[in-house]
Amino acid sequence: MTAVHQPTVRGESRWVTVRDRLTHAAPWIVLGVFAVVAGGWPIVAGEQTADFAQALRAPGDGTLLGTDHSGYDLGVRTAEGLRISLMIALACAVSATVLGVVVGVASVTAGGWFDAIVMRIVDAVNALPHLVVGVVIAAMWRGEPVAIIASIALTHWPAVARVVRAELLEATSAGWVETARLAGASRTFVATRHLLPSVSGQVLVAMTVLLPHAVWHETTLSFLGVGLSPDAASLGTLLGQARGDVLTGAWWTLAVPGVALIVTALACSGAAASLRRATLPPSGEVWR
């Protein structure tokens, strides 16, 4: 019986070791991705112009990662797309986190019937299909980055609000919060000077966790044609344009931005896991 079970345990141990190493490496991958998108593609410099004579060249045929149907270097184009997608995703994550923190703090600070109403609103927003709501909002202002940011932020803040509320309820039961109130401190003073600092770690983790979600949502909206305009370089528009190119055999037009999207999302998720382990106590398993 022991001999049969032992390989499974060893396999699980190897997987845990690999997962931990990838989790520790994820922050460095994220930093590398941000460095690439912040400084542009480091190998090819200068402004690109369409050159249809160089269209759909395979990787290695004069270019490192090939060209798209307009003759643009696909490595440069993907770096530009990553820059735009990450900028929008970062704005979405920050907006959703700020909104969730404000709602969670206000709910706990006011308490009573206000807290009950806020929690019903949170449940209602969670019940909505996020992608459908995002498509509706983004389609109303098609091609506007603000519409994409609003569509993602307005559907992802409830998770942050729930975590903040749960942590603040635990903090308010502590003796030092009650002591501050008995000393005459107002609710606003207690919330800003005592409660908010106690959830700073959770807020940072929440924002990091939301980042890959925002990247996926922005890419999906642009891929469906309701996000950024097709002439804007983002991962979603690049993947959308690659649908026709793949049928002609130009597989790299889909593979290059697709791999960039997957690596970025997985690296952000791993960075969030590392940050969670570094800042939260073992009991903070709510973000799993």
C-alpha cells in the first residue's frame, strides 16, 4: 500500500517545488515585462512604417519574430500592444481597488442598515455576468479606453469590498479601536488613521490580483471588436487581426501576442501569490 502511494507523494512534492520556484521567479518576470514595454522593443528601434512588401514574413526570415499583414515587425508591435494593455489594466486595477476600499470602509464605518444595503448591492453586482456587462458598457463608447476601464472597474470592485469589509470587521473588534472611540475619536479619524493602515497589505494584494484579470478582460473586449479601435496596438487587437492571417499559414501572428498575453498574465498571478505570502498571515486564504 505504501509502495503504490509513494510515487504520487513524490510527484506532488516535485510539482510543489516547481510551483514555488515559478512563484518566486514571477516578480522578476513581471519586472522584465514592464521594462520591455516601458522602453519599447530593445532590439528594433525607431518608428515603424507599413511595408506590404515585407508582410507576413516568418520568424527568422530577416526578423526575429516575423511580421504581420501590414509588414510591421511583430516583436515591436507586440511590445506596443503590451504597453497599452498593461496601462489600461493598471488603471482598471487601481480604479476597482479604490472603489472597493471606499465602499468597504464606508460600510463598516456606518454599519447598521447602510452596511446591509451595501452588501446586497455587492451581491447584485457579483450576480451579473462580468463579460456581458463589460461588452455593453464598452460598446456604448466604442474605442474609448475610459469605457474599457469603467467596464472592468465597475464589475470587479465587489471582491475588494468584501475582503476589506471582512478585515475591518475583525479590526473593529480589537481593543485598540474601541479605546480610540472611547477616547473621543470620530469615525472618520478611526477609519483613516487606524482601520485603513490595517488593511494596506490586503489592498496591495487585491490590486495585484486584479491586474491579470484586467489584462484578460481588456484583451477579450478588443478581440471581440468592442474595445480599442483596430488601428490601436493592443494584445486584443493583434489577436483579432491574426484570425485571418492564421488561415493563410501565418501562425506566428497569433502565437507571438498569444504567448506574450499568457506569460504576462501568469507572471502577474505568480507575483500576486508571492506578495500575498509576504504580506498576509497564513489565514488570509480568501484570494486563492
